[in-house]
Amino acid sequence: MQTHWKKLTNPNYLGAYSIENNQDLILTIKNVREERVTGPDGKKDDCVVCYFYENVKPMILNATNMKMITKLYKTPFIEEWAGKKIQVGIEKVKAFGDIVDALRVRKIIPQIEQTEEIVKCSNCGNDIINPSGRMSSVQLAEYTTQKYGQALCPACATKFAQETQNNVD
Ligand SMILES: [Zn+2]
């Protein structure tokens, strides 16, 4: 799956022009799906498109960027990319004998920002912070609420998981 460089200038999708002052974007993946994209030249192509929770245009993912997300989060399954954060910036790439600006997923997992909401554990009262940083506090709280019926910090979630297992044995 390759992306024609002309698609990078499709105004309906995130492009190099979406980056201001060369400042990378930190984006949270909402979902990824294949869809038919109409290029500026009117040509239709099936592309992998990534939607974000942030108020930005969707991004067409090429093979390079999908491989990077796979590497960052150790899963090739697009369903498992939902909720993950990526950092997107501009890189100069060669295309058709030209050097053009292309959007690239950076080789780093963005850290949770200080301004992000931190949920308290309803069992011990500590902040819910995921040591791996792959889920935000809010996401982890939602996840544990679904699984254990209350928002739990990783330590309490581990304890609850063990207790549940003991009850089964
Ligand atoms: Zn706790």
C-alpha cells in the first residue's frame, strides 16, 4: 500500500500544510479504517485513514507510518491502535525526483501531559497512572470500571485480578 505524494496535498486530509511552525502534533487515535479517497486530481483510491479524538482532519496512513505505529505499540491490528497516542511531524522525503514534505509518525510514544486529567483510584485514593503511559488516566479508569466495576490504580487492579482468580480456584 503506497500513497501517491499528490495525496499529501489533499485538503480533506491531514498534510504537511497542517503543521504550523514545524511543531509536531500529538494525536490520539480514535479509529482506523480503509476507505475510498478522492484525490485532488479526482482519482479514487482505497486508502487506510486514521481518525483522531483531537479536532484535526483525518490522516491517510501510508505503509511507513503504519509500520511505525506497529513498532511503537507492538501490534499490527488496527483495532488495537484505538486510544493510542502518536506524534506526527514533517520529514523531507524523495518523491518522483523531488523533495517534498511528508507527514511522519515519530519514533516515540508521546508522554501524558501534565494538563491531562488524573483520576483517583476509588479503592486506595491514589492517582491512577499507567506506568507504561500507553493509556491515559481517564482511559485506564474507564477500562478498570468496565472490568472491575470501579476505577482502579494499576496496583489495586492487579490485586483485584488476583482476588478474582483466587475466587475461581
Ligand atoms: Zn488503588
